[in-house]
Amino acid sequence: MNIYKVIIQNSMKKKYSIFSLIKNAFSYHENWEKAWKDPEPKKEYDAVIVGGGGHGLATAYYLAKKHNMKNIAVVEKGWIGGGNTGRNTTIIRSNYLWDASAGLYDHALKIWEGLSQELNYNVMFSQRGVMNLAHNLQDVRDLKRRTHANRLNGIDAIYLNTEEVKKFCPIINTSPNIRYPVLGGTLQKRAGTARHDAVAWGYARGADEMGVDIIQNCEVKGIKRNGDSVAGIETTKGFIKTKKVGVVAAGHSSVIANMAGLRLPLESKPLQALVSEPVKPIIDTVVMSNAVHAYVSQSDKGELVIGAGTDDYVSYSQKGSHDIVEGTLNAILELYPIFSRMRMLRQWGGIVDICPDASPIISKTTISGLYFNCGWGTGGFKATPGSGDLFAHTIANDEPHKINAAFNLNRFVSGELVDEHGAAAVAH
Amino acid sequence: MLNYTNVITEKKTYSGLQMDEIKPVMKLIIRGKKREFLSAIGKSLNLLLPTSANTSSKSEKLSALWLSPDEWMIYSNEISSPNNNHYETENLLNKNICKTNLGAVTDVTDQFVLINMRGDKIFDLLETGSPFNFNNFREKKGAVTQTILAKIDVIIHNQNQNEVNLFVRRSFSQHLFSWMNDSASRL
Amino acid sequence: MTNNLRVKSSKFIDETYKISFKFNGTTYYGYKGDTLASALLASGIHLVGRSFKYHRPRGIMTAGSEEPNAIVQLHINTSRTEPNVRATEIEIYEGLEASSQNCWPSVNFDIGGINNFLSPILPAGFYYKTFMWPASFWEKYEYFIRKSAGLGRSPIEPDPDIYEHRYIHCDVLVIGAGISGIIAAKTAAKNGFKTLLIDEKSYLGGSTIYQNSEHFKINNQISSSWLEKEINEIKKIKNLEIKTRTSVAAFHGYNFLLARENLTDHLPLNQRNNKIRQRLLKIRSKKVINATGSLERPLIFDNNDRPGILLSSAIDKYSNFYGVACGEKNVLFTNNDSAYETAINLNQKGIKVEAVIDNREEVDSKLIKEVENNNIRVYKGYTVVNTSGYKRIKKVSIMKLSLDGQKIIGSKIYINCDCLGISGGWTPAVHLFTQSGGKLKFREEDQVFIPNKSFSDQISIGSCNGDFTLDEILSSVPKILKEFLNIKKSDFENLEVHSSFNKSKRNIWLLPSDKVIGKTKPFVDYQNDATAKDIKLALREGFRSIEHVKRYTTTGMGTDQGKLGNMHALGIISETAGSKMGELGTTTFRPPYTPLTFGTIVGRNVGKYFDIFRKTPIHDWHVENNAEFENVGQWKRAWYYPKNQENMHDAVQRESKAARDGAGILDASTLGKIDIQGTDASEFLNRVYTNAWSKLAIGKCRYGLMLNEDGMVYDDGVTTRLDENHYIMTTTTGGAATVLGKLEDYLQTEWPELDVYLTSVTDHYATISVCGPDSKKIISKVIPDLDLSNKSFPHMSFKNSKIDKIKCRVMRISFTGEHSYEINIQANYGKSVWQRCMEMGKEFNITPYGTETMHLLRAEKGFIIVGQDTDATMTPIDLQMDWIVSKKKYDFIGKRSLYRSDTIKENRKQLIGLLTENPDEVLEEGAQIVADINKSPVEMLGHVTSSYYSPNLKKSIALGVVRGGKSMIGQKLIIPMENKQINVTVADPVFLDKENKRLNA
Amino acid sequence: MFLIDCPYCGEREQSEFKAGGEAHIVRPKQPTELSDDEWAEYLFMRKNIKGIQFERWIHIHGCRKWFNVARDTSNDVIKVVYKMGEKPPTI
């Protein structure tokens, strides 16, 4: 029994802390262990998660942690966190209009608030606040509507007038003489940003510690069915037998669905983002404007992180059109003329899977044992912990948690959409 | 009489470029697909509609611009009186085209503002805000294109060496003209 | 320090044109043609900045856009300030003021330098492992992290400069005007291609142009002389446009490229006003020739980052091009022949070269011989193991390399120096090629990635294609061009080339040290302070992919995007992980190639040109009459017309009252207007609107509601039948373009068999709406000939008419519930007609009203505004507009969706009226509506969509949507605000004149 | 930015066009006969292909005509353009 205990302890990862850093400094950091192993796939798992982004890794983590499913794997066609997890602008907020969305995103936000400690990995969740601006009278109505709904849903959103906007973020051009003056805004103080890579790595390390196999460079090539049930997946590393497959493949969801003979209400479109060269702190919050389409924050490294919009065509090339980037910077300079001499350091694109109602799908499918978590569009990062938790619940129990019940596939048939898209001036 | 208030009141002159509005000029959009439509237009106006993309045709009084396989703009080569907005051409076409169900005729005289540009820097200006490739266009008299300039839809009709007519929707015209002047001032 | 570092006059520098500039507050001098870097070096200054993480002193390392260290802030505390400018790129001008960044209080004494001593506990990724306790403290730690991060400072004033765009379409674009680019441009242009040649430098000719060695000759002329003649020739070619100081930033698909043309950054400040600073070239080229050259690699050894350590090629350029000696006691360290060129050049100019350290054991070439013949000591088979000197290199220590290159042997030799040139061979500049989607292949013999496959019509030539030596270039380039341009012959075939360069190279990614790696600092990414040991740590911790390592260590994430160190990072990963370089892949080179100013990207689309400003034909009148404006889409609409310092509320109350008591006048010109003609026009309307149209009589108007295919309300408006086959449709202001687009879509793709033509006439007409009990009297004065009797001209009908001789259409339609007329007249007469209405209406107190009053008046009548009372989740049934949904029609857009299981539910959110208990209390639009405030969680039934104080009803009225609201008339509900609860009663949404008596009053 | 060969106007810059999603989704002739599932299939379900996709574009700032494009969505290379009403080519 004692021996057993020793083995368990050895398999436990050494805790990260300032003390471990100092201790390791004496051995020139030669003795750090692997954050996660790189195993070859086993023949069979109790469940396989397809997609090693933040959502997929979180799903595996919670399956292992909360549902005691240890014999599971995450298969990733490239490297973990290399898709939208590592390409987004890291905004986290929960000030959504509809009850279902507010419930979903606030569930995630609550987990974010303790995530670094839970994972013993600093994901640098920084609650520097997210401000949404109004530029026309309908924006004002929409933002007030959302703020009232948020307040009644227990979400900390407040409405700000123009002076209060200026006070909270002094560098915004709030002159009434600009083309689309700032008429007001909302502020969620609990909202903010996090370090995207760390989220993937932290979940990977945590899942690995509980015995989850994280298998990189393993692309799914087919889904094997036994009648109406899942039997396993074909991969570039061979066949893996399993009765439960949770697909969290973002932009590639339709590609995987296709392998199972399913069609999804998704379109995969290019979404671009860019960063400036790093500068000393100049903006200490996240500001989003839907009407002029610009959102900006500043990373801990000092780069302005700027999100652009999506193109309107399907593409898997991870590239978007220059017009989108130009349009975004156009809006940035309208709101922040002081940034005119700042320089774009890098721009890149991701592939986002967008639902007609701009809300995600966390759902069972018509195939038993096949689950999809997709359709996060441009706003999936903020939901990562909640999405993983709820998807794990859905897979483990073969039925949704009440928080994600509304985000089923059947809503496209019944018409009971969660229309964040048409409902309000919400940038995702 | 009612006052006639057009948008662009000034003629602007720069080195190598002059711009002003020509008005009032009758403009019609005509639509039709049938062969009879084309021949009815030809007979009514003594003008063959251009059927090749990006081209135009011209009679003494009228110019016809190809806009799409079933759409043309016809505009008068002369200015009319501001005290009257009854156009013979429109009436004629209403009778010979609309009433006979051959196609559609719509008066767009004030839908579009006609800006006339002259000088050797026309295309230098256009290149500052239009993605259209003017390399061949500028050499071709009568060439027509619909494109964007400063994010605004425009129709450009190449008149001559160093002269084009540019059509823009009225509500956009003041903004565009101001933008064009800003560009022209630094060419 | 001796100031005679100008060693020889250079034809590229104008020594008669002296320029003074300031660096960190001290005045220095340079000459026209100098960069800030060359001028500083000429003044003996190497220490320019501090590194990102450890704040180590750093100096000028290169002579080009790959510079990682020497980045400065220009004109701090002015509107023209600019952070992170590379001293190696900025040309000096009179008045230039530059300062060091990321240091406090000064670059010489920087408190942040303490990080260098803490570096043992700050390995790669340390922040992921700490700052987690206590949980609530992260933001406090973060405050300090953020403060010490960043490089320069953001400007804090608006930019005084102007930027511009230019679209260029050409046949051939040549990127880079080195020897290969010059040959390519001349070949293309001479063969009739419209050609554009671009180079980031201020001069043409690349590195060949300052090549003055007898060792490199073309047709028996020194290569630079030969090239100079070629350059003079190409300047005369008509169809060749040449752009210098222009840097290609991005190479996108379909040969679309972005380049930044720098126009004023080299001019004295007082010569810049009103000039375009930078121009963004948007280039579409049929063919692209990459002649982007190559970058010299550094070598990776302990403390390879000190001020005074430069690339060997940079030392060469500073002496040959700028006439500046980087040091007085130079040592060169190389793994190839390039450094010998530098040694020979320095020696010729009388600049002392102490030694050349070559890691190759058995090498020989003409260049090496010449160096040795000049009594310069060459240490073959040696490596530098360490350097010393805090703010300037003082000494190098070298040791013999083992045969396999993995270890050092023997004892240390120390060589004093004040400058160390390093050369690790050459890396083709393939950044743009890969941006365009091009795939690379790895060439084992000299460990370089070279272009392989591309998706667009492009080619790479010269050293960016892996042909580094003069003879290779001149033999390969003409051949490649002939094939690429499909031409028969080239002027550049059969040149006689003489080159002494020996290609051998001994590539060792990480040079061995006499210390354990944990104790060393061999920098791979200088700017971000990422060392070889950081890379090894990342690998040890399981970060195996290049992208993981890059992100974990921040290698290649600096403002230089790792132009110098990325190859070494790959090499070290490959060696450590035991994988092959070719299989490892490369990191993605993301655009832009060099950072691109936001202002340049945006061009002139700032300020008043940020977005289009649409004006109605009556706009000027509104301005003259003090209207406040509201943005509706791109339109500016008159919002209200304050009189005598009225506030908005008072103005709107006055306007609303006047419109119902006498007459009001509204500019409705922004509404979308679509002319619909064709024999199937009625059938078309049947399909696009929810109601039936076939039976509408000629001359009559009808209100229509348009749905999306998902059954939700999309747009609304009145459509008038002008003739048997002719209608005019009006749309909402914001919906005009999208409605036309949607209708065209259905016509062209779903119903091409319909004979229908749509033409937008929104701008053709001015639309003037006159309403109120006195409207009839006013219109009868404006258009005396028109029969306005209810019989001849009833509500919902139209008449053709004339005002003076100008034809117009008059509709009797009403959005206020009042007796109203809408005059549609050609736009250029609109203002005049408006003025006439005002004049004729004076006796009836005709009052112009804006959109706010319009909204109030229609709310009194319970008319919806699409987009305000609807939100893309409302069906016509939800709006209590069942009457407009035809039960008889077989189909219309959106019909099927109205019968889905959710859309047929009884308790959907439905439009209702709301009356407050206190009639003076006006609800907030957007406020939520609940039945039971004590329920937890609170159930929100809906929200307030429109809310006003009605001066005509003398009470507060509101519209809202409430779950199951239809059946709740009379029921009490609560509006919970932050600080109070407001009691309301559900009411019929029509508050005024339910019987529509006023329409004919 | 793509370069798109409008079947009517010739090669133009992408800025002049607007994409309109998957092509050849024909609006059901008798929507009322469809089940909710079938209607949802028409309304929302998309192939969202990685590879050659047939899609619609409109030359919105030019001739305002819709047409079809066969484009490889994995690298954005346009293979063919063809007019509305024409059958998709075999690629």
C-alpha cells in the first residue's frame, strides 16, 4: 500500500511556484519535467476528444477530474493550442443578452476566476474590464437593454455615459465632432483578458497529470460507425476504438461531421487579428466597438492586440483579405487618433465556425456517442473553461447540463435560436 | 419657378486637373433582355446599344453606357433647362419600351451627379482610391467601367484623351467631391 | 575616444552637407546620406538601447531592417514621436532627436539592469509558473510586469502627418534592387513588360554597389562600376517605374502586395508640412520577381550580444558605404569566407584588424590568403567562447574546436578588441515568398531554406534563391528570367565573371562553450532575450513543435520578427530533439515584413473621410435652421430643431404637438426607393411581401412587411402601384441597400423566369412629408392644380402632379396617423419645394420635425420601427400584425418558418403597449420587464423598445415586447431599475386615434 | 485579396464583389410541404467544404450580377467562374 502511494506521488507533477523556480535555478533549470507526455495512441479509449485546442483539452481535463474518466485521449492534427486558441485576441467577458448565453458565459467566467490556482499554471487572467461602446441611438438602446438584462442575471455590467467612458479609458476620442461619436458604453469589470497559450498548456498539463493521453500530429481521417453508434476513429496514427467521440474542432467541425455523414449549420470563415509593436502601458482595459468595428487591448508584453472582422466567404486557408485589416485599423484611428504612428508588427488569420445565430452548439447528435462542441464563431476563447466543463458533462452523462441545454442542434429545426447575432450590438 | 439646387457648385482647378459638375443632364437607366428590346431602342433613338462589356456608344445627342448584360445608362450629351424636367427621350422610350412590355425605363437624372474631369492627372487621382486597373481603360476612348472610388460606387466614362465623365449617386457626391479635391491638392 | 572614425570619404555620403542631431540629449553631427546608426558609430557610440527582458546594454548590430537592438524613440513628447524606430533605417535629418528606450533613468545606468542578475530565476516561461499566490494578487504583480515590459512609448497626441494610398497594376514587380533585381527589372522592361522595381533603401544596387574589391569583377570591371552603368541605363527606361525607400510589407495571394513608400521621413521637420509622409502601394502584378537578397547570420556563443558586436557584413557596409569604422581594434569571427571580404576592406582603409577567427579547420581561398598576406592572424578551427565588456566589448576569449565541432579543446586565448564582427553565413530572405503561400525546401550542404513551390506566378532570383556568389548569380539569374518571362534572349548572358569567394562553410548552430550551458547566455533572439538554453528548456518541458518553442520562449516574436535568430532556433531544436531540419518545418513568417505604420494602412480615410457622409437634398436647410443630426447608417438625418436654446425634450415636445395641432414637415428623403417594372412585378411583390398585391389598384399604395427566410421581420415600407406593371417600393433608411440586394438575389438566382427589373431611385427623389390637420390647406397652396378631395385623392393613393413645370409624385400616406402628403420630386428641386412648403405653411405654424418627433408620433399610433421594436427574433405574428400575413398565398419569403414548432408557440415575446402608473414617469428604452421581482432568478419577460412622453396624450407611453403579452392587456408588470421599481400596465400598442379618424381630418 | 473574373465584366479586384455562400441550394418549390427538419436543412445546414466549393458571388460594385465560383477553400485558389443557372463543372 505504501509503495502504491509512492508511485502515485511520483506520477504527480511537481508544483510550480516561485520556490520551485529558485530551487531549479540552482540546477540551471536542467530538472524541470515535461508539462505533458507525447504518447502514442492506445488501441482503445473510453472517450476520445478530437481537437487539442483549449476547449478540447479542458473537456478532457474535466472528464478526468469531475467524471472520473481517465482512459481518454485528445487527438490533435497539429500541435495543441495551435488553432484558434493561439490566434485569438484573448477577450473574456460574460455580458451577453439572452439568459442562456449569459448563463453559459458567466459559468465560464466564474471558472476563469480561479483557474490559475486550479491548474497551478498562471493563465494570467487579468480582470481589467471590458467596455463596449455605443455610437448611435440604437446602440444606446441595445446596450442599455443588455445592461439591464445582465444586472437581473447577476452579471456585473454597468452603463456608462460618454464622460464616464472617457474617464475609464482616457485615450478614446470622445469628441462629439467625430463621424460616429461615442454616445455611451457598458462596462463589465470582471471581464478582461488571459494568456491564450497558457490556457492550452495549463489544461494539457493538468489532463496529462490525471492520465489523459494527449496525442499530437494525429489527424482524424474517418469516423467508424456501428449502425447509429460510434465505434471508433481512423487517424493518421491508426484506428482508435472508442464508444464516445467528442468533436471540438472549431473551423474544421464540418469536415469531421462530414466523416460521420452529418451536416452542421456552420460556415468556416477567416477571422484576422493583429498586434502592434510593444510599447509601455497606454491602455489598461479592453475596448470593443461594434458599430465602427474595432476592439483593442494591450498585452502584458506591451503590444496593442487588435481584433479585425471576418470575411464573408468560407475559407480554410487561415488568411483573410486586406480590406478587413484596413477597415479595422481605420476604426481604431477614428477612436484612437494617437495610434496613427504606431506600427503593425504581425497579422494573422484563423478559421472560425459560425452558426446562423452566432451562438455555439454543445450537443449530442443523431449518432449515439458522437458529440459536437462547435460554432463558437469569433468568441470561443472566453468560454474555454465553461465549454470544457459542460461538454465533459454532456459526454459523460449522455445528456446536456442545464446550462448548455439551449445550445442543442435541434434549435435550428424548431426555430428556438439563441440569437445573439440579430439581437443586439454585440461583437463576439 | 422652383430653384434648381445641384450639389457641386464650384469648378476646381489644379495643375493637370479640372473638375466640375455638368448639369442638368438627363440620365435614364434602361433594362431589357429581349432582342426586340435592343432593336426598339435602336429605332427609337437612332442609337445602337453597346453589347460588349465595359463599352459605350454615342449619337449626336445621346451616350449609352453598358452597365450589365441587361442594363444601360443613357445620358444626354447636352445640358437641358433647369426649368423643366420633361424629357423627350424618356417619353419616347416609355411609349416604345415600357408600354410594349419590352423592358424598363427609369429616370435617374438626379440619382446621379455627373462630374467632368479633365487633365493629365485624372488617373493619378483615381489610382489613390480605386482598385480598378486603368492601364488599358485610359487608352480606350468610350471605355466604361463601374467600380469604387473612395469606397463609393462610381461609373466612369472615358471621353477622350485626358477627359472622363464620372457618375456618382447624389447623396454621396459631396463627400466624394471633397475627397477628390483633397487627393488632387497633393498630386 | 578618438573621433576620427570617418576613415575614407564615400561617394554615398555628402561630406559638404553637415547635419546636426541629438541622441539622448547630446548633439552630434553626421552627413547627408548617414543613417542614425552610421552617424552614431562615426561618433564612437555603440550603446543605443536596452534589451526587453534583462535590460542588457545593446548596440548597433546590423546595417539594415533586420536590426534587433538599436531601436530608438524619435522626438519624444512631441506629436511626431515614434517608438521602436531602427537606427539602422532612419536617415538623419536636421533636427532629428532620438532617445534610447526601455531604460530608466538612462541607457548608461538602467535600474532595470537588475533583471540581468535575477536572470537565473527568470528562465523561459517563468511567469506561467509563478505569481499565482495569493490568488487575488495577479493584477498587482501584473502592474509591475506591464510597466517593465513594452519598448518605446506610444504617441499621446494625434498625428500631424498625412498618409495616402495608391493602387498599382503592373506586369512585373521586382522586389529588391540589388544586382539580381536590376538585371531582372531591365530584362522585363526591355521586353515590353510594364515593370515596377522596389527597394527599401534610398539607393539602388544593394550590396554590390559598394563592393570595391578586385576579387569581384564583371566583364573585367569591378562589380560596382559595372552595376552603376546598368543602373544609369534602367533609369531611362519608360515602362519601368522605380521606387526607393519603399518596403514591401506583405505578399498576399493572387500576387497582391502591399508596400510602404516613405516620402518625408528623411526630410528636415520643417519641410514636411502638408506633404504625404508615407504612401501605401496596393500592388497587383501579373508576375512577381523576388530579388530580396539574403541576411547574414550571427553566430551563437556566450555573451554574443554586447555593444560592439556586429554582423561582419554590417562592419563592411559601414566602412565601404558610410566611410565609418565601427572600431579601432577589430576582430572577426566567421564560419565562411564573407568575413575575409570585410577584413580586406578594413585593412585597405587602414582600420586595424586584430585577428580573424574561423571555425573551419582546413580552408583555403584567395581571400584568406590575402588576409594572411597582410599579416592578420587567422585562427583556423577556433571558436569564440565568451566576450567581456559591459557597455562595449573589450575582449574575446577563443578556444580550439574539436573535430566534430561539439566541444572545445585546449586552452583559452584572449584577444583585446573594441569591435567583433560575426558571420554565420547567409540566409535567403524568403519571408515574402512564404507569406504568399510558397513552400520551402532545405538545402543540406549549406543549411539554408530556399524557395521550392509557389501557388502564384512568381519566381525568386539571386541570393534569396540561395545563389550567394557573384558567379552563381550571374549564371543563374538570366536563365531563370528567360524562362519566367518567356523571352528568347537576355543581355546578361555570357558575361565574364570573376569571383574569389570560396563557398565552404562550417555550420554549427550553437557553438560549444567551456561552461555548462546553464551558466551561459548565448542569445538567439537578441531583442526578446531568448537564449539557446531557453530553447533547450522548452524542449525539455515537452514543447516540441517549433511554434510551441517560439511561443514559450518568445523567440522570433520581437519587432524584428526574428530575422536574425529564427534559423538558429530551428537548428538548435533540430539538434537537441534529434530531428531533421527539413522535416521540422519553419515558423510562419507573418506579414508585414517590417512593421507598418497604422496611419499608412489607413491612408486618407481618417477624420472626415473615415466614413462616407450621405446628405439629403434638403440637408443645407436643416443646417441653416440649427438642426441637430442623428447618424442613421451613413446618412445624417435631422434629429430635432432646437429653438431658442431648447433642449431636446422641449424641442421634441413642441414639434410633436405642432404636427398634430397644425402641420409638421419631415425630410423623408433617406427612405430607400426602388423602381420596380416588368410584367411579373405584382407576382414578385406577392413573393417578397407577406401580404397580397395582385389586386392593388393602379394609383393605390399599400404597406408591406418583408421577412427573412427564417420568418423574422426584415424590413417594411409602403409600395405604390404607378401603373399596371410599374411599382415604386419604399424601404427603411438603413435597409435600402440590403433590401435591394436581397430582392436582386431572389430575382437572379431563384426566380430568373420573372420579368421584373429593379432600379434604385433613392437619390433621384427628395421626399417631403407634410402632416397634420392643416396639411391639406398647405398642399393646396403648394400645388394648386391638384384635386385634394378625399374622394379623388383618398388615403393610401398617389397622384402625378407638377409644381411649376416640374413633375412630381404626391402620395397620401401617413406614418404619424395624421392627414399627410408625401411629395416626391427630383432631388435638385427638393430644397426649393421644402422652402415653398415652409412659406405656404407659415400661417398654419408649419413646424419642421426630425426623426425623434417622427418616432414619438408613430409610437402614439403603435407603428413599429424595424430594428428598434424588432430585433431579428420577431415574427409578424409576434408584432400583432397577423392582419398583414396572407393566409391565402401559397408562399412568400419566410412563410414556412412561421410554422415551425417554436414560432407557432403562444407565449412568444409579443409587441404590446405599456403605461406607467405615474403618467409623468418615462421608461428607459432597453429596460427589462418582469412580473415577479422576488422570484430567483428573476424571470425577464421582455423589454421596453420605445418610450416617450406624449405631449398629445399628456402621459408617458411605451412599446415593448413581453412573453405572452398579447393576452396580458390590463395586467400589471414591473420595470426593475437599479434604484427603483416602476409599475406599469400592459396596454394596447395603439395609444391614439384607434379609429384612424385623424387620417381624413 | 482575390482577383475575380466576373463572367460579365472581366477580371476585377475582390473589393468590388461580395460573397453569397454555398451555391446550388435551390429554394424548395413547395416549402409548405416540407417537414421542419427538411426546412431546417434548406435554411441552415451547409456543406462548408474544405476543398473545392461551389459558391455564389455578386459583382456588387460593378454589374450587380450574381454568378458562381468554384474555389478551393483550403488555399483560396479560384478554379472556374460560371454563370447563374449553369451546372457546376467537374473539377
